[in-house]
Amino acid sequence: MRVAVGGLMHETNTYARAATTLADFRAYQFAVGTELFSFRGTRTELGGFLDGCEELGWEVVPSLFAVALPAGPVDHDVFETLVDRLTDALSGPQRPHGALLALHGAMVTSRTTDADGDLLKRVSTLLGPEIPLVATVDFHANTTDAMAGPVDALIGYDTYPHVDMYERGREAVSVLAEVLGGGGRRTVAHRKLGLVTPPQAQYSHVEPVRSIMQRAQALEISEGLSMTVTPGFPYADIDSLGLSVVASGKDPLAAAQAAETVAAEIEARSDEFTFSTVPVAEAVDRALRADGPVALVDSADNIGGGGPGDGTAILEEWLRRGGSGLVVALTDPEAVRICFDSGVASVAKLTVGGKTDDRHGSPVELSGSVRLLSDGRYIHRGSYATGITTHMGRTAVVESSGNTIVLTENRVMPFDAQQFLSLGISPAYCQAFIVKSAVAWRAAYGEYPREVIDVDAPGICTGNLLRLGLSDGRAQMVRPRVS
């Protein structure tokens, strides 16, 4: 049994200024052909695909797996190039009996707002109507009918933070095995709700998402279905924005009824998608007076949502107040270069952060001792994508007025504690640390803080979605309405 395996993933923030290029994919995760086998042993959906296929004795036909960090729209020519590479493996002399694809579900290019739907249609057309196709998607997928139509199942993560990617990959293999084993092709029911929620209100460990996911999982078991709830990615000004429910199974009526059941529960609880933020000055004041460590959540500069990672509003206020004991990571290649030119133990005068745009704070001037210089590589040891290597680029650790500033060449999502631990920094021993994330940081750093403060800082991933200038129609879909 031959099964094609691949994927193409990007979470597109249409408010980010820089386009996503081929170099961005190559710099993050990029594997062609047999290079895909390097994902064996990782807690990713691709790792789940490979382990599941191996256990069943299937021959894997590797195609392309490419991922770029969340950012602005993907250059459409780049998208076409990557899709061509992915589909090359599907058109060889030995055609696969089935296909497994790992997608995000929120990719936008310079020409299309539903790149994932376009990709699945092209793959399905190439495979032909007799070849089953199963795809995984992110919890934040903005799913569409075009995505649901060509597949036997669209399997999304159940968790946020995303710690079940591997399990969903294994689930995709099980569904494909059932179809290939004579269980029959599946029908997919897709229900789109007129509801847009910010990531801060989508935390799967608390209500209402916890109960909604439990309801979907119960229906999976009782009805023999695959159920997916995707709260969606709100930082894209597109028509397919928002929350969806997807159900797939052999019985079209059962799938449709299950999707409607979960959708009705979500609609009944739509006003429960609430959260609150604290103004920057108040947040810093609370953190300075607290018995630390305190997590200062800078979700407006969420790197995992397309933020630049160089927002300075919290740091600037902390320094203005004369605070010490803060740990923060900033993306700033220019400051890194200065530190490397100065050398370890030197005192460097730096202007850090606030250089990508004018939406995340101004550059901050400081003087500090260069404590450490590093190549910035670490391996994920936590529950998110365990085994994956992240490259921060050249990295400098600077001590300034009792504060620790980690400067990196590359944007790095704060999804594994090795980001700091690999540099000899533990958030357990600071007064406060800043995380540029909305919720996903909890998988990495959730054990450290005694207090968590969601800060109302400026940025393109603000939790107050109405600040983004959504059209009137989309603004009516937003919950909660945070002032």
C-alpha cells in the first residue's frame, strides 16, 4: 500500500506588512522527498503520519513539507512553486493508493484568500476521484467548503496550546486505513458560524471551549465520526473568517446532524468567549509589586500570530519605572550584530526593538553588558512539537539595570522553555517575564508564573479585534466586544 505524505502550512496575518517568501519557508521547516523522514520521532502531525504508516507496513511516498512562521500573505508565485513540488510526487509512475496532507487552514496568498482550499482541490483532481485524501488542520484554521469538499476527513487539533498534533496525525492515518480497508468513502459536513473570537478567548482548558470540545469528542465516539472544531484565526480580513465545525463519516445524515449539534451549542454560548486585558502601566505596576515571577502576556505582538516580536511597550514602561528582574526576548538583528561585534563581557549601547513598524512601540535605548553569545539553536523538550529544532539565529543575552534582554536574529514563537533554558535563563527566578503569545506560551511556561497578566499593548494581534478596522459585516461577527 503506497501513501503520499506531505504538507504546506502558513497562518497568514493580512495586517502584517511583509510578504512571506520562499526564503521564509526554507528558513523555518522545509523538507523535500526523503528529507521528510527526518520528522520521525517528533510530536508533530507529520511524525504521526510517518509512525502510523510504518506500523501498518505502508510504503510512504514523500512529497514536500514546508512551513513558514505566521506573517503577511504568501507571495502567490511562491505558493504555486511549492504546490508544484508537492504534487510532483503524486504524478509519478507508481500512483499512491491514498494521501495524507498536513495543512494549517489559514493561508492567504497575494491572489487568493483560500489557498488551502485551492491546494486540496488540485491534489484531489490529480489523484482522481477513486483515491482517498485525508488532511489535518490547525485549531486556528479558517475552514471553507472548498477545503471540506475534496477530502474524506478534515482533522483539526483538539487543543490550544496545540499539544495533540501527533495524535491528530495518527488519527488521520486511522481514518485513511479504514477507507482503504474497505470501510467506504466518507462524507464531510461543514458548518460555518458567524462568529469571530480572539485567541485569548479560545483557550481549550477553560470554558466555553473545554465543554464544546468535550461535546464534539463524545459525538465522535457515539456516532463513529471524526469531529473538528476550529475557532479560526481572526487576523485576516477575508470572507472565510471565523469559527467552524466539521464532521466526517460514512453516514452523511449523522455527520450533518453532529455538526449542527455542536454548532448550536457554540451559538448558544457565544457570549461566553470573554477575556480581559490590563493597560500597560497598570500591568507593570502590578508585576513590580507582586511576589514573582509574573507572566506579562504581550499577545498583541504574538509571534505565533504574525507579530514582529520586537514590541517594546511593556519593556519601555518597565525601564521608565526603574524596574529590575525582567526577562524579555526581542527580535532585533541590528542589535545582535552590535553585540557580536562588541563581544562577551563588553558594555554595549543599544537601541532595541520597535524597528519593524510603528504599531508595536518605539525603539528603546539602553546600555548593557553582553553576557552570552549563542548560535541560537535548541531542541523542543516540552509538549509542543517535541523533538523539533528551532533556530533563533545568532543570539545575544544582555544584562541591563538588573534586567535580561535576549536579542535574536530570527522571530521565535515562545512555545518551548528551551528558548530561555538553553541560554542559562530560568523564568522561575525572575520578577517578571514577557511572552509574545496569546495562549500557546502556556505549554512552555505555564508552570512558572505565580500570576498571569494579559497586557493591553499595541500591535497587529490585539485581542480587541474591532481595532483592526474590520468591515461592518465582519465587525458584527466579533465576540467578545472588548473596549
